[in-house]
Amino acid sequence: MPQHVLPQVLTERCTDDAVLLSLLLPAAAPCFDGHFPGFPVLPGVVQIHWAMLFAQAKLGVAGTFQSLEQIKFTDIVEPGAGLTLHLMWDADRRRLSFDYRADGRKASSGRIQLG
């Protein structure tokens, strides 16, 4: 799975410590290959990876991964879904919160603790 492939950003709204991204997730994106054959869904590890990459690029978040907190995968993300990602950075606690929505439904959320 090529981890360097990111979805296209269609729109973004940024503040100093948060960003809301509307993403284009092509149905043929390589991240769907093999997960699962005949019923492709966006892997959770890819969602976490993208949250980190977008936080670094859009919010200037730096640091090393320490742990995951309150990770919840509540709905699947299928190829071609309308995807939004909300990132919130708490610099004092060095904690990144994320929330994905697929076609308006909450798909996943959680926090990433950085060192």
C-alpha cells in the first residue's frame, strides 16, 4: 500500500490550531487495494496516517508519535465517498484530535499523542 498517496484537498478552512478539509477520495485510490477483496474500505491505519500528514502540512505540527487515545471507527469509508477531516491541535498537551466524516456520517475519531 503506497502510504505517500494523499487524497486531493478540495476545500480547507484553517485557524491557528484547527483545519477542516474536504477531500476527494478517488474510487481507484491504491489504499483500497486488498482491504477487503470484493468490498473495499479505507483502512483505519491510513486514516490515522493521513491525519498526521495533513496536521504536519496544514498546522505545522511536529513531533514523534507516542500513542493513540480514544480511537473509534464508527462507520466504513467506501471508495468515492465524500470525505471531510477535522483536525484540532492542542500544542500545550501535544495532542492532535481528528474526526473523519464520510458522506456526512461520522466514520472515525480519536487523538494522537505526540512527544
